[in-house]
Amino acid sequence: MFDIIPSIWLINGKCVRLKRGDFATQEVISNNPLEIAQAFEDHGIRWLHLVDLDGARRGEPKNYHILEAIAGYTNLKIDFTGGISTDGDVLKSFEHGAHAITAASVAASFPERFAQWIMSYGREKINLAADTSPEDFKIKVNGWTKNTKIDLFDHIEFFYDRGLKYLKCSDVTRDGVMEGPNFDMYKEIIERFPTIRLAASGGVRNTDDFRRLKELGVTAVVFGRAYYEGIITLKDLDKFMAEYGH
């Protein structure tokens, strides 16, 4: 199974887009994230990556109401992320309709806590986001506003050894600029962690990138800007899913 997963990025309850995670570049795409989610569902999409950027900056989720609305009015499986840092945040996310959560900052700051979540909630429910720049392969957190000294591959290995199944990885230098995914980085991750279910995120330009990622052994792709700029259309998604029996 290869999942194509659209992302909706939220600021103040509105759907926005950014370049390279820079909040200064934000543009509002829509005041109605639910309508966007419903359009994806109408075209056979099964998963949605819902990013609470307010939560990522503030260290606790702020857009539960949007999560609840999309969960209530679609059958999409929602992977919710952005500022989830306590057990209470995890439980609230599930109560508001998340099917899974993805966390980044807490895994970097409190690795034992995140490892415990994998045990407590199950590896189907807890995803790791490991976001980096290929300049140094160090982990970036807090909506990519903060650098750490943690090596990408050491970070993945720590949780892989503790049962991690789902990893989302972004090359932040490519996010929102449509220069193509970092295929070499994904290839290395798959070679080093062969049973990981890897979702590639950042830089996707077209469905040819989907195909190439699938051929590499990536199990999902997260995309956003190329869709919002009309470069990947709903028709393109229909065609890709028909071709690959999604």
C-alpha cells in the first residue's frame, strides 16, 4: 500500500501555506479547511495530515475545533500534529477525532516520554516526525524554528529500536518550494531502517515524484503546496490512484 496524503496547515483556524516552514511567508489559502478536506475525500483520499502551526509554535495544540469538524464531517483518517507534548494532548487529539498523532519536538526534548507513547497508545497511533536540513542532518523542532544538535539517523534509530513503525521525514530546505523531494535521504533511511513505514514530505512537484518515491520503497507521500498552486490537480490524484490501485 502506498498512501498519498494531502496536508492542511492551520493558523487561526484557516488553511495556509508557507515556504520552507517560514511563518513570515504565510498566505491564507482558505477560510474553510473542512471544504478542502471534503474535496480530497470525494476523490478517494483516505488520510489527511492536519498541521496545527499555532500549536507547533506555542507548544500545545490550538486548533482542536478544526480537527473535530473534519473528523465529524468526513471519514478521513486524520494524522494530527503540532505542539503535542503531553499525555493530555495525545488523549485530547484522539477525543477530537484524530486517528493518529505525529510528534517532533517532544521526541527530541523528552525521548523517553515519546518512546512510552509508542508502548502505551500503540505503534499504529504514534508517528515520529524527523525534520532536518541536509547541510548538517540535525533535527529541527518547534515548527522548524529551533535547531537541535541531534543527528537525524541517531534519532530515528533510538525510536526504531523501541518499536517505532511510522516515520514522516522532511528536508526543510525543500518544503513549499517544489524543487523535488530529497530522494537520496529517503533511500538512506530505508536502507538503514528496512521495516520503517516512511512518509516523505517536502518538495513534491508532481505525480512522477509520487511514482519515484514509491519505487524507492517509501510507503506514503505528504504533499501540499503543489496541490494548492494547481500543479497537482484532483484529476491527477484520480489518475495516480487508478493506476496504482490505491
